[in-house]
Amino acid sequence: MEPTKVQSEGGLNVTLTIRLLMHGKEVGSIIGKKGETVKKMREESGARINISEGNCPERIVTITGPTDAIFKAFAMIAYKFEEDIINSMSNSPATSKPPVTLRLVVPASQCGSLIGKGGSKIKEMRESTGAQVQVAGDMLPNSTERAVTISGTPEAIIQCVKQICVVMLESPPKGATIPYRPKPASTPVIFSGGQVRAEPLAASAANLSLLLQHQPLPAYTIQGQYAIPHPDLTKLHQLAMQQTPFTPLGQTTPAFPGLDASPPASTHELTIPNDLIGCIIGRQGTKINEIRQMSGAQIKIANAMEGSSERQITITGTPANISLAQYLINARFRDVAAMWNDPSSMSTS
């Protein structure tokens, strides 16, 4: 897509929200002395710029507003980072100027559109803007979001962000997004291999409760006869605060040094109508495997019984694992109900 066409998208006054992942030092640069820099960015761009709270090595910077305002905010951030690089080079023997780098946090369901068939879209973005663009292969811990890293000159980054915004507008997120929340320095960093650093139990339980908060799920009636209730998030929150550590992705027993294994595994059973089981399993088992990985629970689906219109789902794990699995199953029902309300999206499920 030509940059001129992308620029014209900005005139549509479409409101977008873009999330950036920044290190503490980068955030300090954006805030400035007594908050003067971020105040100036807000006033001159017209975008809302919010910075996540907490004593975390990483912070989320959320930029919301019409597309033109977002592009202005990104330009100011990119030029500020370039200024920081130039200042740091004055005290360094380095002769070549490193590129400006920004990390976007994007729902995993939109990453396929950013990459394009056979990598065609990401290649086009690289070639037309001169920026380097990388989409992380793994989701960020305890979320359904991925990091998209853009590096290059401020001008290249601005053009690249414009193209990414157009793709995100044309391909909205599919299904529920569990946002990435950076963890405080005292809580564990979970790596893709499942290694984990020890943390206080209360903080671990709070991580699950954070994951379960702010996820309003309306009740949906599917096909007019099966009411799929939403989970009671207040109860899930209370349950999370009572439980010992939240299991890392894909790991059934947490590796906390000096602690016994997690609470005894328990079992919970759900009954699902036959005609809805497919939406839980997904194409070639993709959805059920995703739910297993994210919740850390074992999930077994019984074979169809002759004469029965229902199937039994057995969830095994710690109470926290089970709660998260139930939440994700309910979220899946919500997604399918939304698709049925919009039949044009059915083919992409």
C-alpha cells in the first residue's frame, strides 16, 4: 500500500489504540523532567498517552486517538529516542549510529494479517518504508499478544507505523484478547522454556487475578436454546487470591525452589451440547490445545455417546488452572456467538 494512501486513512478520524512495550529508561525519557515531555507530546499530538503504573522493568505505553494524532505521537517518540541515541554517542567511541527501536504489543489474532500470506505483507512493509519489522513467534507471557519490533530511522518508523495501523483497521482482532501485563521486579519472569524465578505466593496469585480482571463477558444465548453463562469474575478473583502459584504456560508443576508441588490436582466436569463442541476443539484441535497451553490444565473431551445430545469435558489441575480453563472456554463461546451475529466472519474462525 502506498504511503500516500496510508496518509489518507489518517483523515478518516478513526480512533485507534496502539500499545508499546518500553524499558524503564525509555519511559523516563518519554515522561521527561516533572512530566514536561509527555505533557508536550499529549498537547501537540492530540493523542491520549497513558503509561502503566508499577515498579516493573517493562512498562506499557498506550496511545489512543484519531489516526493522525497517533502518527504525530509516534513521530515525537521516535525523534525523542533518536535524540537520546545521539546524546549517548557523544560519550561513546561508537561511530555508527544505531537505529531507533520501538516495540508494539499486538493481539496475536492480528499478527497473521501483518505478516501476510507467505510473509508478503511484512516484506512489502520492509521494502516500502526501509524499516526492519519483526513479529515475535511466541506470545508474551500469560497473554494472547505478541511483540512487533520496528527499527530504523524515525522517518522509516513513522511510515511503518502508518502501514501497521491500516492493517489493524482492516483486520480487527478476532476473539477475546488477554492483554500482556508486565510483572513487577519481585515476580517471576517466565521464559518460553518454562523456567521461572521464585516469587512470593501472594504475588503469584495476584498475577492470575490481574489476568481475570477487566474481562467483562456478557451472557450469550446460542441457537436460542443453550444459554452459555459468563464466568463469575468476582469469584474467580477471590479464588485466585487464595491459591498458590500460577503455573507457567504449558507446565503442570511449578518449579519454585524450596516449595512443595502445587495444591493437589482436582477435577471439574462440564457438559457441552454436541453441536457446540466443535467451536471448543477448533480446526484440527487448535483451540483446545491453545486453552490447554494457556491454562496449564489437562482437558479431556469424552467421545459422543449414542442417543446423547451432549458431551462431557473433564478439566484436571489446580483450582487456579481449572478457573482459567473455564474462563477461556467461556471466552471461546463468546467469540463464536459474536461470529454467529456476524456471519461474514464465520469462515475465519
